[in-house]
Amino acid sequence: MNVLKDILYKVTINAVVGSTSVVINKIEFDSRKIESNDVFVAISGTITDGHGFIEKAIESGAKAIICESLPENLEDGITYIEVANSNQALAYMASNYYEYPSENLKLVGVTGTNGKTTVTSLLYQLFKKAGYKVGLLSTVKIMVNDTVYKATHTTPDSLTINKYLKLMNDEGVEFCFMEASSHGIHQSRTKGLKFTGGIFTNLSHDHLDYHNTFAEYRDVKKSFFDHLPKDAFALSNMDDKNGLVMLQNTQAKKFTYALKNYADYRAQILENEFGGLLLKVNDNELWTRLIGSFNAYNILAIYGAADLLGLEKDEILRLISELDNVSGRFQYFVSDDKITAIVDYAHTPDALKNVLETINSIRTKNEELITVVGCGGDRDKAKRPKMAHIASTLSTKVIFTSDNPRSEKPETIIEDMEKGVEPQNFKKTLSITDRRQAIKTACQMADSKDIILVAGKGHETYQEIKGKRFDFDDYKTVQEFLKIMKNE
């Protein structure tokens, strides 16, 4: 039995109208899901304001309303709770409702611009291989031990997080690895959760359509570490200029990793090729199938976290050598015609630069590097010319195309990108709006030993155009065209 006053524990309340002793069925913040005796939490979203759906929620059977401002007309028999912040209230209520599930396992949050999915997914893999029951909350999927659930956001809403953490408790899961996006942190989705540790990967240009300034974006990430408990660990990348900033005010135990600077966990790249990386990690040699310096950082983060979570160092090294690449993250194959095709989620300037620099550090320069890249619609426009500049500078040929144009015209997005191309690189570039046609053209342009990079969508299996999602998979599309070309 769920009594309203019990699930309001830790919520900052400004006013109460009615009884908090009412028994409620479940919590919802979507009025369409309200059933008899539910509590409705009115969230002020970026697109819609839940306060406009309070009446609808009551008509559908809501017994209690959580809101930031009381409605003018109050219904008899309904309990109204005015709170300081509805997102924060929802987070605490969700944790209370599901009986504090984060306290019954070791939860590690990973935040940063790039690498969150790779680090969480590889930690999940590693601990599974070590014989533990493990959970994963990532952009790609939600895992409860061996069961896969579809993910819709980088950091799910508070109800979804706690629902799956409770399911993990029921399944005996011991460790859970979770992506903590800036949106999720800012919208208090991580509130009410007890973290055993936090990992900072890096910080670069992204989400400035949501966060007004880079400083605000940085400070939101930092707030995650500010709220870690004393018995948690905070593991930060010392080669990133914001690595120390993340640790400034945290109460957690501080640890660092780096390739260039002094740190608790250090690595040196001995060999870097398409087959993998040979690293020296804290004086131990390690071979991994993962590729590139950006993955050397990811491996260090994984190594450090596994060590801090109590695994034996020798076992960690052995397990890392067995890890497979994450879907859509530097995922590659070599065709029968010896053309190397790489699909990567790189959708920020820094991520694209990392991938292209990695490819250039491995290739002999006798082959072409053909990059297919676009930028998302209805998102941060400032990064469009930057990404085009990087692609046209570091590739031998570039095809600008659609990513997820959403409500924008693909041609407008491509025009924004083209502004970043310097005159000496104009001749390298080509614009093809249709993504499938762009990939096909790249495959037709490629000769034996050439390299094709398809960037931006990675693991995504759809394209979002004018409010609809259409099936589209970069990896399958490249495979299909290289196979067709061979048959021709």
C-alpha cells in the first residue's frame, strides 16, 4: 500500500491542500497514462507544460496532483501539493515508490560529452565476463542481466530509472552502469539515486541548443560530482582541461586517469592499428580490440572503475583484452575488395576530430579517406560549420548529407555546414541530401585499400524526418552497397 505522505519523503513542499494520507496507485507525469487513484506530477517541459493537463488527469482518475503552482480552481476530494521543483519531486517520489532500489546495488554514473555509451557498455561487458549479475542504463539499450529493453533517452526519466533498478534488485543484480547526460542531470533525473561512483570522460562542444553557454553545460556536469556521497568514488580524466573542475567540490574519494599527465591510472599507446591497441597500463601491457587514442581513454576509465569496485588488477587486464566494440562506435569491416568501412556515432566536433585523427594515424596516406557526415536538425546549429571544417580538413573527400533532419530542411542544415569549409577544401566536398544515396556514392568512389567513414548516427537504426521515424541503419547500408558493387 502506497500512502502519499510516504512517497513525498525528501520532497521540498511549499503548500498542501487536502490530505496526504490518501492511498495512491502509481505515479505518472504523462496525463494520458493516468488511471484511478494515481498521483499526477505536472512537469514544465521544454515543449509542453504538464500544468495544462491537470484537469485532464483528474478526469482520468488522479487522486493527487504535484505541481509548481496551484491551479485557480481546486477540485473537492483531490490533494494538491505545491513543490519547489516538479522534476526533483518526481525523482524523490520515484525512488520512494520503488523502495530506494539504487541503495541495493552498486550504481556507477558516467558523464561527459563523448564516451558515455562506450564506457558504460564495456563496464557492463567486463563485469558480466567476471561472473556478476549486471545492469546497464545507456543510450543504446537497457539491460537487466541478460534481458534487453529498448532505450529512448540517454538518461531515462526518473520513473523509468527506478522501475528498472527495482527490477534489477528483483533479479539479484550487483552492479549497474548508467549514462548521466547533461539533460538528465539538469532535469534532476539522477536525484534520489545513491551512486557508488561517478566517471568523467571529457567535455567539448555539444547541447548548446539546450544549455545557454558552455560554462552552464560544464557546471551541470560538475553538479553530478558535487552531489556524490562521501563513500563514493569520483574518477576524472586529467587530460581534459575540465577534469580537475569536476573534482573541485565533490565529497567523494578523488581518482584520476590520463595518457599525458600524472594520474592514478596511466596508459601509454605502444601500437595503434585497425586490429586494435597495444597499451601499457600502470606498467602492465594490454592488447585490446578497441581502436584509437579516444578508446585508450575509455579503457583507462574502465580499468580504474573496475579496480575501485574491487576487481583484481590482473583479472581486469585479462577481461579488457576480451571486450568487443560497442555497436556504432568505430564499428568497421573490410570488404572483399579491401575497402575499409567504418561507422561511428561521432556527432560532435570533438568526436569527429578524434575518429578522423585516429584513422589518419593508422592509414598509410596512399589511400583515400572518404567521409560521409551530416548534422541533426532542431539542435545546436553552432557545431555545423565546425564539423564540416573538421571533416573537410582531415579527409581526402567529404560528402555532406542528412543526419536526423527532424523538422528542418536537410538543404538548410547542409548550407550551415558548408560555411565551415575553407576555400582550399571546396574541391574535396560534395553535397547529397539523401543519406542512402550519399553512402552509395561514397562506396562507388572508393577503390581497393580506401577507407570510408560514415559518421553521426552510429547505432541508430532510424532517420527522423518531419516527426516520423524511418528505418535506416548506416552499417547495414554500407555493407549492402559494398556487396552489391562486388556482385556487379
